[in-house]
Amino acid sequence: MFLITNKQASKTFFEMKDQKYHYYSLASLETEQPQFISTLPFSIRVLLESLLRQENGTGITQEHIKDLAEWSSEHNNKGEVPFKPARVILQDFTGVPAIVDLASLRKTIADFGGDPTTINPEVPVDLVVDHSVQVDVAGVKQALQLNMKMEFQRNQERYRFLSWAQKVFDNYRVVPPATGIVHQVNIEYLATVVTQKKQEDGTILLYPDTLVGTDSHTTMVNALGVLGWGVGGIEAEASMLGEPSYFPIPDVVGVRFVNELSQGATATDLALKVTQVLREQKVVGKFVEFFGAGLVSLSLADRATVANMAPEYGATCGFFPVDDETIRYLRLTGREDKTVAIAKRYLKENQLFYDPVNDQEPSYTKVIEIDLSEIQANLAGPKRPQDLVPLSEMKTAFEHAVKAPAGLQGFGLSEKQQTESVKLELEGIQHQLKPGAVAIAAITSCTNTSNPFVMLSAGLVAKKAALLGLNVPNYVKTSLAPGSKVVTAYLKKAGLLPYLEQLGFHLVGYGCTTCIGNSGALKPEVEEVIKENDLLTAGVLSGNRNFEGRIHPLVKANYLASPPLVVLYALAGTVDIDVFNEPIGIGENDIPIYFNDLWPSRDEIQALIDECVTPELYQEEYARVFSDNEEWNEIETNDEPLYGWEEESTYIANPPYFTGMTKEREPRKPLRKLAVLAKFGDSVTTDHISPAGSIQKNSPAGQYLINRGVGVREFNSYGARRGHHEVMMRGTLANIRIRNQLVPDIEGGYTIFAPKQEKMAIYDAAMNYQKQGTKLVILAGDDYGMGSSRDWAAKGVQLLGVEAVIAKSYERIHRSNLVMMGVLPLQFKPGEDADSLGLTGTELFDIDIDETKGILDTVNVAASKPNGETIQFETILRFDSAVDITYYQHGGILPMVIRKKL
């Protein structure tokens, strides 16, 4: 039992060069149990420091500190953590709706007679414009300039809105387009590892850099020992407005690394293996922390690749404690020596610095050991990132997927489709395309492009291939989208960029491209052949997401791979190849070229890293990070505190979340006669639920835009239109690969409108139900909402009229987003699901929720069938913390914030 001392008693200091630095000492908690801090996982220590420093007697109390200080590895932790991060980071796809909501909050406050300027970020907020670039042009020298030009043409209105926000909101700044992807800019420049905050008395307060971000891969920064994770836009807004995020005290799974990677393995291969192992261990909602002597052999960039993919293995975070490698990386990326020295001193003083070789092993909920020396070259696919495929087994695995029944790992092709080749004439060249032909080969941002080892590896493969006379088949759409300008700089310095360009891997932009669905169109002849023959083509990309329908609507088999493997498969032109034993291609003089002719050695790559990756490159590229884009600088906006909503806009609109809202909240009542909008199986992702990728002409969103006078060529993407609820509502549950069991005969966003037994688009059915005054429920299987932290997956269903979701299990972020939008998350009891209970989706549901229900309580549900039969069952109420109850009572977090401000 811990008796927490006075907060001020835990404040201590040290001096460096005549400057006094204060901090809140974790050691001050050791009065009753000496040296217990050294037994805690480092991620728990960071949370504990945050509570100790920010304890205020109300939102963060001594009880919270006591509960966390008593953290145990025995799965019996009770209590919750109120987390107030040091900063918030946004990308533009998720950031625009967050800023739209802030603007809407201001308008609502003003409408109630309040002061709109009280709505302001209370912590520093950085928005990185990185998701709007599309690969419209690829394979040519001027691709970057042409794509940038089209990006600004498409997004003028969005960019004006973001520029306005930068003028009127405090603590908010924008990293302009064509700078880099949010995660790489974060680790290379924005992250401080230790925050310095000047006090009124001239001293400087030190504390760990922590954050939340509106991209699930915010976890990449965990590689720096910076604790943070992805949240939905609405949760980010809460953090921006000073509201803590509450979550149960987490289990911490320790992953012990031993030995070191072998010659042929890369950090990508390790990340894919970690994803497979941890998905099997079911770490959803848990912290994962990496430790052990094997860390010494992993560069910071290697760690970043593993940390980035925490959403793919399902963890809240994939945390690497700060050690000597972290300090080396801070110096490599051009941070000031004094800043780095202060950070190291503080972290050591406050027991937040790790020695992988000599420190005692912290206590973990569970320990999993991974032998780095056993990692081999891997891919993942064809539809999920956790489905590992060793490179040596790729040909066999693909051929099995072709034959296997249609599903998560199969395509169900007929015998004729499996063997038949399709003729394609392209630019005077004849091709015979078979299933597995590579349509897209993308070295794309996010997971890998922070890593000089794999990027220089790709360049070396390209160089060897070009010198041996190999070319990429012209039906393959190739692209290079680095995470920051530093990557281009070291590729140029190493003399490798020309060889990548020779193979078609021209620079197409700095930002999130193929992995988010911004892959652009294929050549018309290629698209026509795929459509006419229903040809199963493949994408190979160095990203982290390959869910159905995400990469390109016509490319069904998608594999995650390291950048050098992307180049290799581009050269081969097919994934149906044994790359170790079959020729990759035919070089000069008709000589077959094999894997060993192309693959670089570890020493070869390291020599280039040592020579070409220097602090000066980082300092030069980031010297003008906020002002280097002239087109951005020329945007003209006003500085009025209230945004001038434009009725004719199809990009930015005032959302209807506050329509009919009262100053005082009204009690929530039981839900009655809910109709089933959709019934889903397992692994329905936020990509399935939330609008993402391209907007189809005949979809409800496409028809809406056409009716508003928008031409098909100006549709842009769903991501670019996230600031407009009318577009996003129509795109919710409209994914072309989603499977609603109410309409088992077709794929896509369709359902049955029960009163007329009519098949129609989900949006149209929802609007018909709204006209009748009927609220809705969704039934789902395991891992509902897995994937990116898409707030529109919750916003969209709420606007469609969904009052509740009943699922077997939830992904952490999506469950939280549902609650914060006022949607009730219920979970079937263990061993039960919709099918075992006999629920077909034709029922009307009564849900006995009321104001008395608490955390993880049970809720009775009665489902009435059309024949009069009633199925009664209990569900688990997935309110995971006390604040969830408050959010739900208010109808969501945004109404709660307004009521607090008023």
C-alpha cells in the first residue's frame, strides 16, 4: 500500500552550466517499498511520472498514482490511468475533421452566447500535411512536380481552412505539404524525448515527451522512447482541449530480443514476424515493451519499423526504452548537443534510461522471446498484415491462395482462371499476364522509409539490376514516396537515385500514398484488361496495410514487403515466382539474373550508411520545415475567430453533431426496436467501415458529388473530403469488399431495408429508417474495428442512426471512438455470438441500458423475430473506464466539452 506524499515533496532538481532543471522524481515514491521503480516496465514509469507531475486532486488524483504505483505483472491491476500527453500530432486526413470540429465547437459556443475563443488547444499541436498527395503521375522524372501541382489544385479549400486555423488557434502549427510523412517528421524533428518547459521563476521543468496522434501509426515514435499511440480525431480533440484520456491500467507484454539479424534479414522482415507472433498472442489493448541484449544490434530506424506496426499486431504501443542508441540517433538527426545532454542526464536521474546488457529485467505481464538470428526474409498478405509468408514459401503460398475458397486468405479462382493467361499489348510490347502479375510496386512512406538500411538496400538492388540490363515490365506501376526529404538526400549522395529512376521508381511525392489508397489509376490498358478478364493482379508495397479494397480497387492480392523486395518483385513482374531458384529476369546477352546477383550484403549497405547518412543532411532539410513550401505560404485567409462556412463547399461543412443539443444533458434511456443495419463476420476493419480511398461514380457519395456539380475527375478521395459529413456519411460502410451477411450474395455496401425487404445501399437504407424514426444496431464478430484510428468509422455510423454495436470483440481505438460519439459498444459473452444465439439480422432489438450501468456491467438484450419469437441474452457493456459512462451520458465527448465550457 502506497501513501503518496505531498506533490511538491517529489519535485527535485539538478544544475547544468548554471541552469537549474526541475523534475518530479519517481524515487520519491520509493519511501515505502525501496527500489520498486526498477521493477516496473519503462512504459509504466513514464505514465507514473505523468500522474505524479499533473496530479490536481480532481481529474488526476493521488488514488490514480497509488493504483499505478502498485502495478503488478499478475493481471490483477485495478483502476485507470488519466493520460494527459505533452503534445498532440495530426495528419491532414484525420486532422481536418478534428479542426472542423473545433471550428464547430466555437460556433456552438457562440450560438449559446459564450466566448468562442475559449475553444483553443491547451497543449502544442502539430499538423503535418502528408496524406493528400496521390500518385497520379509515376515513372517519369517530373512526377513529383506534377503530383504536387495536382495536390494543390484538388485541395485549395482544405489548405485554406488549415491555414486559417493556424492563424486563429493558439498552440497550433502546420508542417506544409511535400515535406514528409507525419511519423518520420515526428521522429526526425518534432519529437524531443524530453520536454523542457520554462517556469515563471526562470527554472526549467523537465518531463518525458508524450503524445497522442490521429494516425494509428503514431506508435512509430515509441522507438525513441516517446510514449504515444494513435487515437481517433475526437479523442485527440479531447487531449487538445485539456481533457485526459482514461484507460484501464494496462498489462505490459515484454518482448525479449536475443542475438542479431542474419545477413539476409531486414527490419521489415522482423516487423512482419513480430506482427504475426503478437497477433497470435492477442495483445489488443495491451502495452508491448521491447527489451533484452538483442536491442544493442538494432538501429533506431530498425526499432522504428517495428514500433510503427503496433496497430498491426494490435497493441496500444510498441515501446522501446531510451538507451544509448536513442541518444546516438538524436545526435545523428541534428538535435543540439546541449539538448541531448540535458535529456540524457534527466532520464538517468529519473530512472527512465535503459542499459539493455546490464540492467535488471523489469517485471512484465508476460514475456515472449524472439531470436533475431532466426528471422528470415518475409512478406505478409495477401489481405492482412498479420498473415506472414516467408519469402522462400511465397510462390507456394500464392498458388494456394489462388485456389483456396474466397476469404481472408483465398480468392476462389476456377481451374480455368488459375491457368489462363491474358494478352496485353502496351506501348508496342506484348505481354501474357497470369494471376499474380504485379500491377503496383510501391516504395511507400510510413513503415520503412525512415530506415536508411532498407532504403539504401533498395537502391543497391536497383543499381545491380540496371547494370545487368534488367528492366521493370511496363505494366507495373512503380513509385518512390519517401518519408522525408532526408531520404532523397542520402539516396542522391550514395549515387543510387538514378538507378531507382532507371527502373521507374521516380520520386512521386513526400507523404502517405499507396498504403492509404492514394495509388492513383493504373494505365488505361492495364485497367481494361483486369476488368474484362477479372484478372487477379498483385501489389507489392513497403507499407503496413494491405486490407481488401485499400490499395487499389482492381488489385486484389497485396503483399507487404521490404523496399528491396518491392524492387525485386517489380523486376520479376509477378508474385508467382520462386525468387531464390527462378530467374528474376533476363539481362544483357540473354543471361538469366538470379536473387544472389542482386541482393546486397549487410557490410555493403552499412558502408553506405556510414558514409552518406549524416547530421548535416537532417539539419539542412529541417532548417526551413515550416516555411519551405512557397505555394503554401501564398495561401490567403482571414484571422476571424469564427470560420465562415460556405454552403456550396463539398470539402468543409459544419457537422450536425450539436443539432437539438440542450445546455443541460437529458438522461439516457433504454433503446427500443432497433433494426439491424448490417451483420458482419470477423476482422471487419475501419477500412471497411470508414470511407477510404477513391470515390466510385455510382456510389451514394459519387452521386451526391455529381448532383452538386462536381465532375468525376474532381472527386478526389474520401480522405480529402473528411471535413464534409454529407460525403462521409454516404461513404460509411460503402467499401467495395465489405461483406454484409444480410445480403450474402454480393460484396459491397448493401443491406436489406427490412420494412420492404428491399436490397439497397446501406446509406439509402439508413435514411429510410431515419424517416421512419427507427434507430439502428450493427452485429459483428471478432476484432471489430481493427486497423487505423479512423474517427469517421464511429462518426459515420452515428450519423447513419446507429445507436449500438454488438460484437464478439473490439479493437481498442474503435471501441473508444464509438463511446466518444455516443454509440453503445456491447460485447457478446464468451462462447456466444450472433450465429450461436440464432440471430439472423431480421430482428428488432431492445437494449436495457440506463443511467445505473457501470464499467463492464451486463446489459440485457431482447431480439424479436418477425414471427413473434424473442431471443433474450446478456451482453457485456464495454465501458472500460468511468469517463466512458460520462461520455455516453452526454451523447458523446463533444457535447460534454461544450457543456463544461458553458
